[in-house]
Amino acid sequence: MDRDATADVNAPHSMGTTIIGVTYNGGVILGADSRTSTGLYVANRASDKITQLTDNVYICRSGSAADSQIVSDYVRYFLHQHTIQLGQPATVKVAANLVRLLSYNNKNMLQTGVIVGGWDKYEGGKIYGIPLGGTILEQPFAIGGSGSSYLYGFFDQAWKEGMTKDEAEQLVVKAVSLAIARDGASGGVVRTVTINSEGVTRNFYPGDQLPLWHDEVEAHNSLLDILNASNPEPMST
């Protein structure tokens, strides 16, 4: 390979991404796509961008994969120490402010934007957006990553106060699938995490089960289709 051909493969891993956090009547739902890229090359098509910080708080990661992972690791460690000292789980606000502190104090070195969401017995379900630079914003819903550019108008129209869990889940899955349809840096599957007083529930939506939008081409004759066929025909060259 020449130098130009290997440039994308050797680029830092980036999660040009779609991440979403939504509050509903009783908790929060976090959602994300699963494409991790190095330049124009898809390094991982099924990555998990929703990371656990504590039993009741999760973080959606976008931007540099390395930067978002190290921030998550540090915050998870500090929250563990915090929980031991207090003898009870950390609140969502404490977790979000720890992320904000690390992001702001290292804003010249980090390239990551995150959404922190969770539930605690004091304030219920909360969503905090912490974009590039370390600002912290408490919001009823938050969207981030490269795919978010296509979703602001959709959320202005579709989000409503007091949604049920099922309505919020459908909204998140629909929004991520819309972003995947338009954003070349988002793709793969959709993962969601529901957090409420009853605990945490993870859901997984394969790409072939997502709705197709305008001008999208349905998957046809993929390698998986051939392997799953009862009598697969030899692949022609």
C-alpha cells in the first residue's frame, strides 16, 4: 500500500457518532449507534458506546474513542471511592460533575463529548450533556456526535413531557436510525439502556431490524444471508 492508502487505517480511532439521552416519566433512556471509525475506515461496526459508571449511572461517549474511554475509567474509579466513603451510591449530578471537571481541566487535550444519564432516589431520572470543552447542561433530552446535526428539528417536533418508557424507547431508536440513514460516520446497530427505580435494562436492535428511510437501500445478498441459507451457492469471482 502507498502512503495515502494507509492514512485512514493508521488514523486515531474516532467515534463519529450518534448518542442520545432522553428523560421519561420514571427514568431515563440512553441510546447510541455502534460505528467506530479511523478516518474513512470502519474499525469496529458493533462497538458499545454506552458505558457503565455506577450501578445507576451510565455515560454515552462520542469523539475520540481513547479520550472518552480514559475519562470514563477515571470517573468510574473516583465514583467507586466516593461510594465507599459515603456508604451509598453517588447521585447522577455528582457523576456528571466529575466528568465535567475532568473534561474542563483537560479541554486542550481531550476531543470528546459525552452524555451522562441515570436515576437516583433524590432527583429521579436526570440527563446531563457535557460537550467538547467541558460545559455541563442539565436537559430533558440531549443529543451528541456527528449524527446529532440531523436530529435537532426532529426532537423539537417529537419530544414531549411525561412520555412513557415505551414511547421514549421508540423515540430513541427512531432518532438513531434516522441519523444512521443520513450520517456516514454513524451506523451498525442501535443499543439502548433504560435506567429507573427498578434497575437497568439493556436492549439491542440489529441493523436489519431498523426502519428504512428515504432513499435507503435494503440489505441484499450480504455474506450473512449467504451463510444462513440452507443450501448456499458458491460465491462467484
